[in-house]
Amino acid sequence: MRKNYFLLILLSMTSGTMFAQSSTQIVDDYLNQAQSKGELKTQITYNVVTENVIGNEVGDYVKIEQTVNGIPVYHTFGTFQIKDKKVLNFNNNFVSVNTNNNLTVSPKLLAENAVQKFAASIGKEFVVFNDAKNSSKEQLISKTNKDNQLIFSNDNPKILTYYNTADGLKLGWLVLASIKEANDEPTLNLPLYELVIDANTGELLSKNSIINSCTFDHNFSVNNVYHNNEKDYNWIKEEFTTKKVDANTGTYRVIPANFESPLKHDFVLISNASDPIASKEGWHKLLPVGGLNNPELSKYHTIGNNAHVSYDIDGVVSDLILDSGGLLASLAEVYMSQEAYGGEELLFDFPNPGKSTNYNPLDYTEAATTQMFYSINSIHDILYYHGFNPKSGSFQANVGEGAHTVGLTTGGLGKTRTVNNAFMVYSSSLSPNPTTVFFTFETPTAAGVLQIKDGVLKGDYQGGVGNNSGFKYGVSPAVSGNFVLINDNIGTDSNDGCEPIINGDKLKGNIAVVNRGTCSFEIKISEIKKYNPSGILILNNSSSSLVGFGVGNPNIDINYPIVGVNLEISDKLRQTLGTGTAVSGTIPSADFKLTKRDSSFDSEVILHEYTHAVSGRLSGGSIGGEEGMGEGWSDYVAINLTQQPNQIGKDQINMGSYAFGGGGLRRLPYTTDMSVNPDTYDYLKVIGPGSQPHATGYVWATMLWEMHWKFVDKYGFNPDFKSNTGGNNMALDLVLEGIKMQKANPGFVDGRDAILQADVVMNRGANQCMIWEAFAKRGLGYTANQGDPAIRTDGKQAFDLPPSCEELGTDDLASTETSIYPNPAKDVVYIMSKEGISKAELIDMTGRVISTQAIKMNQSKGSVDTSNLSKGIYILKLYTKDGVVTKKVIKN
């Protein structure tokens, strides 16, 4: 069997090499046996994607990628869990190649030509870069600051791959490209995609987004969260402030990484923060790429083996990333030049905003840069102890995947004036350096963006404001006037401003009212501004709120207010103005204010974005589909690693409460209290089809939070987040190992089953029923069916437990005449019974029948073979003429 080892880990030690040989030999043997038994229809050749040790050396983990003719098959993986030299679990989505004997092995088109042909087929301007790092930022921006472009760079990897279609395997180019749409509303979710383009025809075979954004959700929560007692964490201050400072490590004035934000803890000086095991080279090291545009850069700045963090004071680097649709994010590190400097003592002690949530972020750039650098490094070190280490491809420049995290925090003062966003760009194949950008967050005070003083519509109304910098929201005087509904008299909506306006003469000096939708904000605002209104009011036609929106580059300098209001008042205004009734008002409200803050001080947001790269790395990137759980994993890790000792399951936990001005970015808080958060698996049907990753992830994280508290209630809370004991740490271990073990492109049931399997491997299945109870409470019980993971709405929820858990309530259900020994057992379990036992079944904790054996009783004594069982807990069913006797068996 042919194997090509694309090892993304470094096996430099002899013991590591021996480990690799033994584990892959077990994989070879297993695949050969599966083929001989007919369980696999074809011989499998493969590349090794990753080899790892599960948990605390309790087993081995191998992920392989299928190859054909030495070419990988896109996102076609096999995952093995090995313990005691046996394969405990094997997931795969291998492709049979029996009908693909005449596959193309050489492309007719080069990657650039294939992408260019695809761009032409969808009517996009094709923009290509060669050696982009040697161009200036301004040159790059000038080529990418238009819409309706497909942007491609030959500097990025281009991988030949097979893609499985209904017609068999097709040879394609796996590439990274940004696809910018025309006439669409701008979005904070950058249009950066991992594409598979037919290498012979230029046809699109696959398109997957690799951008993960943390933006306002239209159902964001405003519930209060718990308040911790700071004394509970005094031990952390003592740990880091009483030790003698190591001259090779830094000292940082920051919010400790395990606290949500300045709202939960004061800024303190922390020394000796780097972990000597997880970060053997420390946190500070000069990397060659970092000094390309900053010759003054040194190891005394916020740069090192795990992370390189800088501020973008003028917003040019973030503009470059945004204008390119994220494609040029890989150049961020080349152009970053505003790192914090700690001096030869590595003392990063800078002025900070304290507990304020309203300040100018540009007053605290060094503090924000220091916080992000400290937080990313801390997360790196913590996750090392939970299975995300060099063997599994952790983000370090000289070990693991050979990539480190690039962090950029910005005051949002570039020409795009982007606010209320943070995103992560990562692809394990095409963009291996995780690049994250954090912007200023602006949230309105209680005053609305619209005030109507008279009539039946009297009131203040919430909404959002445009990003035009010519009008200073909350500073410039509010504008009052009559409302005039624009009319373009064309198309399905004559009030959307997407065509030439025919009542423009009535707009001058009045507030122009226009419907949202159909075309971009830029198009309708550009049309309206020709007629010199005093302001623009956008009426929403969607349930998603307009917390903030882009007006388009040509309109950035507009010096009057542009606001949007939510659906309910929009419908009323449309109806009233449509009858010819006069309405006047003020935009924004006279006492409207914006509060602004730097999201780099929100630990939950940093944890959330970092986990996107972690889950992408551990899964091999195969986590797409409408039922994808990426946002849920990120939320869960964030709220796990900021849990406090006095917290209880029924507390209401909001994600990103600091960045989002005291509320949260999810529909409801995370809590085990069903009266506060009643959402279950069926809520996916309410979300509906389409791109809704945040809402989908919220449901998954709600389920994980239920499981988390089952573990904390049983095993307690351990504030040492690097430990593997305590319910909080055990739950985190299972979640991360589950990501490794799950199927490619999984759904919720696959995710649940992977966690159950992780518990079998790591804890001998000691917590199976407890895990089942947690998921069943939220509708992911034993008979739940996820349907197709690519479809969000076809699942079926269920609240039942597997039979094995239902039967664990009593050890002997119907008989006191039957006993078993020894228990725990090793290779055999003996039965003593006066009842005639004819058959035995051994059932694992997922409800699967593992073994069925005929029993021959001799003088009331029989036996059951358990030699082939893995260690764990099983249900033994003994069948008699009168019924079934059930016993619990522990295999050692």
C-alpha cells in the first residue's frame, strides 16, 4: 500500500518516530482487514494529515486523507482512535475509485488560467497578484477597492486535488480567492473562499468560506450577567506577582486571561506568564518576516514564536485586508509596524482605559496591543494541556504546523471606517498563519436613531447609523425635518432607490426615506445625495437589525446623518407615508450618543476567534455545511476558560458583553435554566436555511454548556485551567478531542457521538449516560436524527436516552438469582444463575450491540468472553426463557 506522509508535525525524536510507525502500521492492518471483509470497496492509499496522542497518553489518534494516483481527494478523511494497539473507532468518508479507472492526472489549465476562466463565467473582473509583498499597501488597495471583482494571488498555495461529484472524481485546483459581489449590501463577513476549480474546464466544483466574523447578531441579548467575587481569584495575582521575574520573560499590565474583560477584573501587572513547557522558546522572539517593513522590530516588541501583534493606527492595513475581501490577510504581518515595545526589561506597562466602556481607542493602542499579545499566548499555553500541542499542529513558528498567530487591532479609522467586527482568516491548506483583526466596537446609548415628537408614531426608535465620517454621530447636531419617501417608479419596489429617482426635487432640505434591499446601500445613497437632502432614513425590510452599516466609499464624506430603523417602525412609516400623511422627525434623536471601546480587551472575543483556527486545524478544515458547529465550539471555549469559581449552571452568561456594551451577541444567554433559554435542536428549523453560522453555533454551544455543567456538578470546578482534572477541564478535553475524532463535515449528531467516543477513550466511558442526559435535555437524544449535515432544517429532535442508560437505574432488573464475577473483569465474566440462560449481549454506552454470544450453562455456571472489548463500561444482557436479566460490567 502506498502512503505519502505529509506530516504537518515534526517528529524529530526517536520515540516520536517509533510512535508514528506503530500507529500507521495499525492503520494499514485495519484498512487491509476492512477491505478483505468487504467493509471497504476499494484499496485506500493516503497521506497522513496528523498523528497525535489522545489526552494524557491514553491512546493514539491518526487522521489520514485519501489519495488517488498520489493526488489528495478533497476533504476525504479517515479518523482512527487507537488504544492498546486496537482501533476503537474509525470514521471515514472515503470515495470508491472502482469506477474511476481512467482519471485525469495532469491539468489542462494552470491554476491562474482556471480561476480566470471561472471569473469570466460569472462576470467578474479578474484581479491577479504576483509577488504582492513587494508592492506598496497603496498599490494593492488601488487594485482591489472596487466591487464585482474576483481577486487571486499566485503567492498563495495552489494544490491539485480530486473532487468527488455525482459523475465521479474530477481533477481540480484548490485555491484561495475573494469574490466581491456587485450591487449587494456590504457585509462584515469577508467574501474569502476556498475554491475547487475544475483543472480542465474552469468550472466551479466547490466553494467554502474560510472567514469567521464576530459581529452584531440581529437577536443580540441584553440580559445581565453574573458578577464574580474578585477574592476568589486572588491566587492568580499571587502566582504571577510573588515570584521572582525571569529576565527572559515579559511583564504585562493586562486583564488576566481567565477573566472576561475589565468589567470583571482590574488591569494588573503579570510576570512569568509564559509556560516553559508549552512555550519552550518563551513568548518573545524576532521572526524574519516581521521585520520586512519595520527594521526597528526586535524581540522586545510584541512578537514571538506563538504570536505577532500590532496596532493599525491609520487603518491602512485593515483597509488592505477588507478591500481584498480577506485575500491579502497573509500580508498583514509584512506591513504591520506598530508593535508595542517593552524595552530590554520586557516591561509592557502602558496607560489603559480601566473599567470605562466609552473612550477613544487610539488613546490606548499600546495597552490594547499588549492585551492581545498576552491573551493569544496565554490561550496557546492553556490549550497545550488540552490536546492542542505541537503533535496536533499548534500554532508556533518553528514547531507544530510551522505557523503562528498574527493579530491586528485597529481603531477603525481607515477609509472603510469598519467597526463592530472581529474576524479570523485561516485555512489549514491555503492560509496556515491564523490572522485575526479586531476593530473598535460602537454601541448606541438608550436614545434612538429616530425621534418622532407628534402623532400616532410618537416615540424614540432604535436602529443603526452609517459609517460616513463627515457626520459625527453623537457629536454633530441632530437634524430635524419632514420625511419624503423617494420614488424611482421602477422595479418591484418603487421606493428602494436602486433606479433613478423621479421625485428628487422634493428631497432638498428634507429627510429622504428609502427602503432597504434590492441593491447596495452605496447605490441608493449615491443616488439620493444628488438631491441634497438634510438626512437619509433607511426603512428596514428584514428582521435583522441595522446596528451599523457601510455607506460605500464614495459616500464616506457625507456630512449629514444616515440612519436605519428596525422592521416594526419601518412598516408603520411605510404605511403612513404611503397614504400621503405628513410625518416629521429628528435623526438621530437629540440625545443620541455612541459609546466606543477596543474589542482587544474582551477575552471572550479573543478566545472565540482563536478557537476558530483551532477547530479548523484539528478537523482538517472539513467543518462546513449548514449544521456546522464552528461558532458553537468557539463560544464554548470562550465561556469555559472565563468561568469563575462562584458560578452556577443557572447563571446567565452572555458572549462578548464588554465589546457589545453590556449585552451579548447571541439570541439568549447561555444557561442551564430552560425558563431563560428554552432552545433545543428544533430551533435550527426556526433559523431556516442559508448562511446562519452564528445562530447555528449558539444552539450547539447551548448543548455543550449543559454537558459542561454536568461535569462540573459531578467533578467540581478547578481554577487551574492547565489541569485535566475538574469538571470544567474534563469537559474541555472531550470537546477538543471530539473535534479530532468526528467525521468530515459533521452535523450535531456526529459531534455528539464524537464526544461520547472521546469519553470512552479518555475516561473508559465513565460519563456516557451523563453526557447523554445533557444532550437529550436539548433535543439531541438517542433517537434524534440530523438528516443531511449540509441541510439545517431536516433534523429530528428527541429527548430519550439509549436503552443502556435507561437500564442503569438498577443493577438487577428482574432477578436476584443471577450474579456475575469478577467485576471489573478482564478477559472473561462468569455467570452464576439458577435460570436457564441461552444468550448474552454486550452493549456499549452508545447503545450499540458489541458482541452476541450463545451461553452454555453447566451446573448453573456459564461464561462470557470479554477479551476483545476495550476498557470501559458495558451493559450485559442475559436472555432466559422468562425474560432478560441486565447487569453492568466494567472492563479493565
